[in-house]
Amino acid sequence: MNVWILRKLRTETCAWWAHVALRQRGDIEETASHERQSIRSNLDIIRKTLASNGAYISTGVGGTTVHYSRGCTLSSYGRLEHMAVAQVLVQIGLPLVDTRSVANKARLIGLPLVAVGHEPDSAPWTSMSYAPLAEYAARAKALGAVVVNFSHMNRTAA
């Protein structure tokens, strides 16, 4: 495990308001226990994300979400800058789709779902079907989204 990942996760967990309150009350051992548990949980999500086919990170006006398995997500109302797990995954190279720059947000509803951890549905993909991440990313990019860490973007949206 890279030290920078542990440092990033530890910095976030130490700054969490509940851990700060425990530390201020003098419950140092309890705080340390909760912080270790939080870091282990975040590392588990990072491992599951890296092992899952189609995993990605999305960020938009509603916050940031790590999509790491079929029906499994880690969400935050905050921006990417406030979610250490997502930052680590982006630095490792996981695809990020940032829809904050899309002018007409209503058009995002028409995008297909991403098949994370399972096979996509057959084409054509509509708003309620599961498509490969490459298809979703290409369509989002065509709407004005920023796509990061995606080397398979040489195709155009259908």
C-alpha cells in the first residue's frame, strides 16, 4: 500500500467533526479506534472499486459518487475536493465524469446507466438501460461533461 494513500485518508478522517469532538473531549483511544476503522473501511472500498469492471466516479451539482459495484456507491454531498476516497481513486487512474459543466442539466436524464460490476444490456441504450462505461462517458462528454482518466474516448457518442 502506498503511504500517500494512507496519509490522504488519515487527514480526512482526523478532520471529521465527530472525531474532532471526541478528541476535544479527551477520548483519544476511542477517537483512534474510530479513525482506524474509518481508514480500513475506505481502503476496502478502494480495493473493491479497483477490482470492479466499469467502476467510475461521478461528480455534479448533487455531489460526488464512487460507483464501485452493482448497486454499491459511496456518496458525498460535497465536491470531489472534499472526498479523499474519490481523490485517491482519481490519482490512481479511475475514470471521472464531471457533469458540473453541462449547460442543460435536464439532458443528463437521457443518459443510460453504467453497467458497474455486471454485463451491459444490448444496444441501443436508453435512459433506463445499462450501457458500458465507454458509451456513458462519450455521451456525457458530448453534452459538455469533463471526462478524466478515460483512454477509450476515441469513439463518438451514438
